[in-house]
Amino acid sequence: MGGGGASGTQLQQVLSQSMSASKAQAAVQAAQNRGPFTSIFDFAQKAGLTSADLTPVADKLSFGTATTSTGLININTAPREVLLTLPGLQPNDADAIIGERQRADTSSIMWLGDAMSMQKAAQIGQYVTNRSFIYSADIVAVSGDGRAFKRVRVVVDARTSPAKILYRKDLTSYGWPLPESVRTSLRDGKGPGASLAGGTGLGGGLGGMGGMGLR
């Protein structure tokens, strides 16, 4: 299979939860003959499975042999500009993804296989995820009169509870990152201004999918 150590029997047990025993057996045979696989979409394409076949069990399968996590693009939230950085993805593909995710059940990554052909989904599958676990934030704390501030960049790992701070750097020396009108409004005693009345933040997320294994 994909190098994750899952036996054919284990894989068939998982697949049988969402398809007939005969179809699961055929998929296992394909896994043994055509693996390893780069992603769940690569597996689906080579095993002749559909998004509907794998949606109920997608979270129980992982792919890849790397011992360290690689940053992936969250397909559920990535803007069009980020989607276009994926290899081979064309503007119409990015538009199809954005359109499909507005109506799809994004709790499973398999909706991507409905937004485009399974072959194209397999082409980008190893670079995407539908979950984010590691977040970055640029945090600014400012005094009530707008005359003093502190700026910090942090990276947080939310895979454990409580979350862990992986990285922290003081960025105050880089200057004020928000519109100058915010500080002016504070200095005039008018608060942060309408643009920031509800708070604002700059951040991002990286996630990870897991040769093929069972979770």
C-alpha cells in the first residue's frame, strides 16, 4: 500500500464501512498492486473509487511516508491566489473549487473530487488538507492613548490541548502594522475607530494529512 503499515485486512475492514465487501476487496487488491499512493485522491483514482465511496472513511486513512509534517494548503479556506500556486491548477479549476466548497460538506476532504476530475484532484492531493492545526498570528497590543504599543508574532500548535506556542518573536521594532488612523483615533480619545471596533487579526493556518495508514 502506501507505506503506512496498514494490512490488506485492516484496509478492507475500513473500506467495508462505506461500500460493499466485493468493492472493498477490489480496492484492496488495487492498493496492493498499484501503490504506493501520494494522496487519498491518487488511491481513489487507481482503485476506481468515487468521492461518495470514501467520504465516510476518509478521516481513517492517511497517506505518505514522511516522518516530519509538511505545510499543506487548507482547501476549505485558501483564497483563489493561494489555490493557483498548486501545481497544474488553472484559473477555472480554482473557480470550480471555490464554487463547490460553498455548497459542499467540507468536513471531509473528498468534496474536492466532486469539484474536479479525480485525476486532477490526485495531482494536487498531496499538497492540500481540509484541516488546520498550526496557526500563526501577528498580535498588536496598544495603550489606550495610542502612544505605546507592542507587536508579537506567534505560531501555535493546536493539535494538543492546551495548545502549544511553537514560536514567538517580538516585532515591535518593525513598526506599527495597522493604519495610522487607528493610533490617531486613540490619541484623540475616540477609541480604535469603526474599522477595528470588532477587532482584527492577521494570521494563517497549516494542516496535515497523513505510505498509506489507518488512523
